[in-house]
Amino acid sequence: AEVALPPGGVGQLTPDYLAMSRGGAAAAGCDLCADGAAVRRCLTCGADLCLFCCQAHRRQKKTASHAVTELENTKDCSQAEKPLFCPSHPTERLRLFCEQCDQPVCRDCVVDRHRQHSYDFTGNVIHRHGDALWELLKSAQQRMSTLEGVLSQIDDMGIALRGRTEAVATEICLFASGYVKVIEEHRDRLLKQLEDLKVQKENLLHLRKAQLQQLLLDMRTGVEFTERLLTSGSDLEILITKGVVASRLAKLNSVAYNTHPSVDDGIQFSPQERAGQCRGYELFGAILNKVVDPARCTLHGEDLHSACQNQLTGFTLLCSDTMGERMGRGGEAVQVTITHKDKKDCAVKPKVCDNGDGTYHVSYSPEEPGLYAVCVYVKGQHVKGSPFTLMVKTKFREHQGVFHCCTFCSSGGQKAARCACGGTMPGGYQGCGHGHKGHPGCPHWSCCGQVKESSECLGGPPSDTSQRSLLRTVAL
């Protein structure tokens, strides 16, 4: 512990009297001869004596009356306590206690350095200071008991931790071994699936090859027969067999066949693909055998062939495989071009968005009206319906009138009827009071007569309307 150094320096530090006195009944050497072990103590002079010196101590006249007791039988520490002498006055015993300096002193110290200090005999102050120490001791003992309990808990927790760690390690080993077993089973299933897929594709290839070989054999036979007929046959033989040969060659030429193999090597393995669960374990990794077929990809949209100038529009591309099934995943190389047919330098830059599910949304905004050619490619080949023409109309024309059912329409053409806008029709029912042909009971636009509210304005009223009604309406 840290101790404050007194003003007098190290020499003024409080001596360790307990160590100097060597304790109550502790085994120590004899104070007189320093050869034998002390077994008794003189209560009068406070000296620890060996057995020989104790006998000599009793034979001497000056010490014969001193009370001597056994060290090991000493129960009362205050009586068996060895006297302590003042370090500054070695001949004086420490019998007093200076309250101000908080240390024991002798009579000479009280006269000298502790003259103005309050002091008292040690026997009078020991209870007060001892009780305070007892309280501190009890508190320390309680803390010791608490610390011992905490240490015991720590030991118990260490034991529990080691046990739990071993249990969790066992769980991890069981989990890992189970996971490894499931992964190995998943690997075997994937390899079996791959082998089955290979056999299936090989069978299709063999079948396709056999069909094409038979077609080639039939065509070769027909060609050789026809060549021999034309080169070696007589005119009459040619004329007689002409019909059969022509029919045979026409039939062979009409047989449709694909110039590309119907089966491809499009087999892929995707480690990130989810493969479901097996015995509670999540598995990843799947074989992807679907290959996009541009001829089976289709285009979808509300109106593929028309658009409006400076208006964002678009369509959707749906990719399918060779069997016509939806791909269900993205990542294909999709390319779209939109070029003006009359203005070669005018092109629209479309934006292709991969939805990740086999569909691709193509959006564009044409700036110039006119006719465009739209080409959609997948893996460099046209999809079904590509290329197609796109008609871009001029900017959408907004209506300038009112969408309503005027009084002339709803009244059946009464002369006294007055429209909501204030117009009249003195000549009777001749259609709409705004110059359009009548829409009896049907709402329409007053500016052009369109009966659809969300429509493009077609312009002013038709020319067959009377000029008088038109002028009157416009003036009103």
C-alpha cells in the first residue's frame, strides 16, 4: 500500500512493532542467551526465556519475584505482550497514545515533541480505536466471504463452461458429419441427374441423326434414280416415269428439317442455386440444362407497333428454352435496336432491364415521329416477331373543350334548349350545339366530339356544320 512520507523522512515512519515483538506465543530465540528457543516469558520484564535462562532468572534476587508464564499457554495477549520501547528513547516504554499524531509515544515524547498534543494512556483509547478496527475487520471479512463466493462461482462457471463446450463440440461434430453426409448424397444425386441428362440428350441426338440419315438416304436414292433416268433413259421412259419421279422429289424437297441440331450442350452447374432442404440442412447447387431458344422467345406489350413522340413506352421479352418452357432465370445476352426507316441517322437508345426471372423489360422514348424498325436479338439471333415496325405518332394532343353531355343532345333537339355553356340552337336538333354531329344522351368533348374522355383531341368540329352555329358557339 502507498504510505505518505512524514516530514522527518524515512526515519519517522511508524515501526512494525508487531514484527519487532515477534508475536504472543510465537516460537523465537531466547532474549538473554540467544542460543536456545524461548519457551517462557517474564511478564514483569517482558523477556522471552529459554528453559536454562528461566531457571537462572528465578535464582537471581532481582528477578526472583518476577512472574513467568509458558508461551504456548498464554491466552491473554495484553498480559503476555512484550513491552515495546520508544525508538527515540530506548529506555522508555510506549505507554501513551498521541491522538493528533495517531501513534504511540513515551513520557519523554510527550514532554518533547508532543508537548501541545492531546494524548492518553493506551489502555484508555484502545477500545475506541479497536472497535473501529473491528468494524473494518468485519467489513473486510464480509468482503472476503463475498470474494470467496464469487471465486467459487467462477470455478463453478469454469466447470460448466468446459462441460458446455464439450457438449457443443459434440453437437458441431454431429452437425458437420451429418452435413457432409447430406452434401455427399446431394453430390451423388447431381451426378446421377447429369448422367441421365447426358443419356437423354444422346438419345435425342441419335434419333435426330437417324432421321436425317434416312432423309439423306432417300434423297440420295431419288437423286441417283433421277440422274440415271435423265442420262440413260429414253424419251419415252422419261415421259412415263416423270410423274412418279417429280412427285417423289417434290415430297423429299418439302420435308422440313432444322439446320441446327435440336439438342445442344447447354448444361451448366450453378453453385448459388438453392436446392431445397434435406433432413433439415439447406442445400445449394443445381444443374441448369435449359438453353434459351431465340425462335421461341416472344414479345409482349399493350401496343408493340405504335408509340407517341417524347412519351416513355416499352414492351416485355419473354425467354423460353428449346422445349418452349419459360427460362425462369436471367443473364441472357439481349440486344435491341430501334432505327428510323427514313432518317438513317435517327435512332432510339432503348434500355433493357433484366428482371431475373426470364423476362426483360425494354423501355424507350422516341424523339422523332415516323416509322421505325425494331430488332430484338437473343444471342445474336432474332426472336419470334422480330424485326417489326413501330409507328411513332406526333405529340399527344390535349383536349381544349369540355367533356360533358350538352342540352341539345339530352333534350332531343328542342329549340328552347340552352347548353350549359350558354349556346342555343334556334333551328332545332341538328346534332351538337358545338358543331359536331349529335350524341344523344352521350357525353363527349365539346372541342372535337370524341366520346372517350381519355383520348387524343382530333381538332375542331367537322366542316359540314353550319357556319352560323360554329361562329355563335365560338363567340359564346
